[in-house]
Amino acid sequence: MIKLLIWLALVLVLIISPFIGAIDFAHLSSTILYELRLPRVVFTFFAGTILALSGLLFQTLFRNALMTPYTLGISSGAVLGAGIAIKLGLASLLFGIAAISIFGFIGAMGTLLLLLFLAKFLHSSQHQSLLLLGIALSLFYSSALMVLFYMGSAIQNDTIIRFTMGSLSVIGWVYPSIITILAFVLFGVVYGQRFSLQILSISEEQAQLKGINTKRVTFILLGVSSFAIGVLVSIAGPIGFIGLVVPHIVTKLYPVSVANRITQTALFGGLFLLACDTLARSLQTQSELPIGIVTAIIGAPFFIYLIIIAKRN
């Protein structure tokens, strides 16, 4: 019964979300609805899908409840890349994509390649060390970003700050289309590898005994996931804790194997982020509350809870 009520509430949010914003329903024009509200709903839903599936992948492959692409520093790399583009004053478009997004994507992918390179010096069981490497990279990127703040103008610093807070505001259908395609690709890859992922969640040795090429499967899953996350962060900025919180909520609602809760995780992630965005837009503030703040308020206490539970176990 509780599961049904949760899903009904989230679907209700999906229905009413396009009609919530600075302009009320009575004055809502078709242009605003089809060029602003609906693209944002689509973008938000599939962004949540990418974040949730990526969180599920990282937690399963590394067998660590705290592991996400964000804790590995991928989002921090994207933020630094975007900050460099802002500092250089790049505002040009390439195939309709802003230079800030391109530099953000380069930062995210550069971080992924660096992690893969450093992982060669770790044993397969040293997942905790990889997490520490990600944290170290995040701290390095934060320090580099502070240098940009020191060297930047007030306008540049304000732009960087707004980017780091995250935003789901989009105009038109270019970005929603990109994120939708990536979400379907990621879901297809994860679902296609669901049985391998299930065995990998137990142990890498067990998967090898079953004849699974663990390095190949892991590389494919992490590569596709990190690519999708890199594109998403380069567009929307960092949106933390969704990839951490949603897989755990779905696990509580559906205590089944990983292979049997991929679809639920994807749907719940999209609806959950949409609920957070709807909450941010419905608050009566002078300007829209950044989505990163909302997800952090919800996710940070949950993160502390997971650390305490892990310590007890």
C-alpha cells in the first residue's frame, strides 16, 4: 500500500509539474508551455533517470553504498571545465551547444580517464582507495576553482557560482532531446547487462568463474554511465545525492536482486528529481531556488545516515 501511494504521489507530480512556476495556469501561454515548461519536465525526468541508474551502477560494481559518479570527482571535473570556459569568456556555440557545456564535458571525461589510469595501480579489491582518489581529485578541482574565483571578475564569479548550484532550466528541445537519448542508451546498456551486473554485485571472482569478462563489462557500464553523467553535468551543473539516495529508496521498496529493480530505479529517479524541481519552482522566493540546494537538503542527512549504518555493520 505504501509503495502504491508513493508512486501515485510521484505520478501526480509529473502531471501537475508543467503548470507550476512563476506564471500561474490562468496566464500560461502555449509558447511558455511548449518551449519552457514541457522541455524542462522531459529534461528533468530523464536527468533523474541517468543519475539514479548511474548511482545504482557505481554502488553495485564497487560494492560500496556510498559510491556515485559525484563522489569520484567526475562532476567536480565538469564544474572546473565550465569554470575555465567562463573565465576565458567563451560564449560561442558549436552545433547549438554552448562552450561552457563543451568544456564541462571535457572536464568530466578527463577525470574519468584519469581515474581509469590511476585504477591500474590498484588491486581489484581496493575500491575504497578509488573512492579516496575521487575525493582527492574533488579537493584539487575545488582548489583550482578557487584560483579562478580569485582571478575572475564579479560577473564571471557569479556565473560560476550559479553553475555550481545546478539548474534544470532549459529553453527549447535541444538539450532535452540529447538527455533523453542518453537516458535510453544508458538504460538499454544496463538492462542488457543486468545478469552480468547481478553476478558482479556478489564478487568479481564469482563473475569470472561464470565466464564473464569482468573488465570488459565494467568498462562498458562505467564508460556509458560516466559519459551520460558528463554530458548532463556539463549542461545542468552538478546535481548531487540523487544517484546516492534513489537506489537505496528503491532497494527498500523492492528488496529483490539488482537485475529486477533496474526499471524501478530508472522511473523512480526521474520522478524523484521532478518532484524536487517542482518543489523548488513552487516556493515563493525572489528567484528560483537552485535544484542543487534542494537535492542537497534532502540528500545530505541521508548520506550521514548511510555512513552511520555502514559503521554499525
